[in-house]
Amino acid sequence: MDGNANLYALLAKGFPADRSAIAIETPERSYSWNDIEELSGRFANLLHALDLPAGSRIAVQVEKSPEALMLYLASIRAGLVYLPLNTAYRESEVDYFLTDAEPAVVVCDSKNQEWISRLADKTGTAHVYTLDEDGSGSLALAAASQSAEFDTVQSLPDDLAAILYTSGTTGRSKGAMLSHRNLSSNAEVLNKYWGWRPDDVLLHMLPIFHVHGLFVASHGALLAGARMIWLPKLDIEKALHYLPQCTVLMGVPTYYVRLLNDARFTRELCSRMRLFISGSAPLLTETFEAFKARIGQPILERYGMSETIMLTSNPYDTALGERVGGTVGQPLPGVMVRVVDDTETELGVGEIGNVQVRGPNVFSGYWRMPEKTREEFTADGWFRTGDVGRWGGDSAPANYLSIVGRSKDLIISGGFNIYPKEIELLIDDMPGVDESAVIGVAHPDFGEAVVAVVVPKAGASLDAAAMIADMKTRMANFKVPKHIYVVDQLPRNTMGKVQKNILRTQYS
């Protein structure tokens, strides 16, 4: 990276020569590239006028809007640290984040201003602003009198750009510290690997408090100088309306399942689409195959984390290989991935072990948690992802990674290691099954017992005893669930990931 390592300086290089062209379109209004520069400039000047210390955190819990994206860009431009918070977080959760991160500024939805201000006062945050979904609020009012001209702050590659708090399902949430280098290197790699073009149109329906929507999707379009169609969330009617003019869609598996459930979602409707990307949760092979049959092109599944942004991807360019369902593809250029056993010895193709990674995209550590940071990195500098995976196997080439599960989801029953994904794949292929989640619960004899929670397809009736009997003929008995519970739906977080911690509590 030449000159200024500030992420915004890199993204702005991709803006088109015609800054009056539409950059972001919503159902209500449109924003040009000039608008992005000018509004982010006004927000940056406002933040600069507060005379904040270098590295100050800007905590933001607002509904999705183009103005919220421009606030993020403004924070980066001003050399400050952006801290997005999930809009589902409630008062006790936000209290923890403000106490831990000690932000200088908090921006919230006006409906939450009363309790946010109370927390901000308690935690010593001096400035509280509001920003609503329609772009109004005290932040917009204060910024309106600021100049639109702003010289992007000179940043060093390792200067902190953002902190993303992990979900905290196995303890208190940890703040992953991401630098300008982490974010810029990943944006540049994905720009080439996924073939981004200036004439692309991205259908953006993801939340922007998360890696997928804020970094991967937004950076991709901005760096390419490509237009975004901006919807607050998944809306099938609006998606079907806009898809004919789009070329790229990023989503979680739920998006694709719901689109496939609508007969209007056809190959003809998607005639301009060149790339469908899925992430943030595992994509069922059944969905992968059904989508390919319906639309005529396979979904591209990839793998990343809050701590690393993107790590691996199925190829976009078929010269690099085919997209293989059930895998997350090959390591991205510049990213190193290894699968090791508990002694850090690398494993061969098909052997299941711990996934570890290195690269310019990998974070420096957890905010104010030096001991946790040391625990999560090996002596030779590899980050322990906590994921369990293998190279190749089944129909996958040897250089494709498959994620088997999280190490915390590993079930140890009677001394045997059991990987839930293997059992889930078998159950998901059974007649009448829509999806499943396999967990371990405490057992007096075995230590842990395998339990499956299963959602039936609409109108289907499942016989748990018959399913267990069938599974006993198809896998080792110690892997077969002791109980199968049939439920209407699985608990999920906002990114579509099944919350197994809730299931473990529920069925303990």
C-alpha cells in the first residue's frame, strides 16, 4: 500500500471518475459518490471538532441506513476506532460493551436515547448522539453545519480501525481489534478473487454491525466503484423486485432457502446475476444443489470470522476449480491455513483437526485481554480459530477446506470424540427433515450423551424412534443420538447461526 494506509484512502481510489453517479440506492432515496464523500466528510469534521484523543472508540448501535455506513467511513477517515453493536443488544449487554470499550462517543437510535444516555453517563462517555433509520437525528443536525471537505487522516498499517465484539456464547464477549492493514488487505484480495467490476450492482440486505455486511459486502462495492441497492433486511418481495438489475448478492443460508421457496425466483429473473455468495452459517448441501438446479449456477460459500475477516473461498474463476457444496473452498491469496492435532502437528487429507490461520487479515488480539490473546495464538504465530475441519474428503479436492464444527461443540461420549456435523449431515438427508442440530448434554455414565434437535419439513411427521433405529445401521453406535427432539424451529442469532448454547441449556 503506497502513501496513506488509511482504509478510506484505499476505498476512495475505487470511486468512479463520475462522482455524481448513484452509489447507493434505497427504495426511498439515492446517494451519489459525492454524497458519500461529503456526508462522511461532515461526520468526520464533527468528530474531529470534539478534540478526541487518538484511538478513541466510536460506539454505534443504530438501524441500518446509508448514513450509518457513512458514519463508519467518517470514523475511519478521522483516524478513530469504529465499534458497531448489534441492534438486538439490550441494556445489560450494552452496559458491558460501554464499560469495557470506554468509547468517547456513542451513537444510538433516538428510541433508545434515554437508557443509552444513562449508561454513557455511568461509564464516562462524554458525547451521545442519535441517528435514526431515515437518516435524521442529532448527529445529522450537528454535522449539517460542518464542512464537507475533510483531509483523510494519515494512518499507519497497524493503526486500529475497528473493534468487533464476538458473540460471547462461551463466556464474556471479546473485542477483536482490527487494523487498517487487516481490513485493506482483505478488501483488495476479495476484489480480485471474486472478480468485482465497476458495473456490478450489489443487492445489500445484510446488517452492518457484522463482518459480512459492514466489511465484506460494503468494502467490495466501494473499492470496485460499484452501485449498491440497500435494503434494511431480507425482504423477499423487494429482493424479487431488484434482482433483475443486480449482479451480486451476499447473504446467509436463510436468504437462499427463502428465495427457493418462492416460485417467482427463477433463472430468468436472475439473468444478470453473476455471483451469489453465502456465509456466516453453514449452507446445507441440499440448498446448494437445489439452487444450482433452479438458477443454473452454484452458490459460492466462503469462510471467515470477526477476528480475521475472510479466510477461504470456493473459487469464482472456474480455472481455479469448481465450487463444491459442503466445503468453504481454498485459502485466499496471502492467507495460510493448517489443520492440526492437539500437539500442533499438521494432519493429512481427510483427517479431522483444529483449524489455524495466519495472514495480513488476522487481527492483533482481543481488546484489553492480553492473556486471552496469548491463549488464542500458537508460539509460532498461528491463530487458533476454534473451528474443527479437514482438507478434502468425500468429493472435495485435497486443497478444499470443510468445517466440521466448533471445538466447543465437540462431544466426548464414553471417551470417543464425536463431531456433530457428521451426524447432522446424516439426519438432514433423512426423509421429512428440514434441518437439525446435534449437541452434547451431561450424562452420568458417558460424560456426555448425543442429543439431536430436529425440524421437520412442512407437513411432514417424524418418528424419532425409527430415525434412531435407522441411524444405528449407518454409523457407529456411540455417535447415534440417545434422544431426538422434534421442534418447530431452531434458535438462531441475527446472522442465522444456530445457537447451540441455548439448546444445550434447554435440553440439559
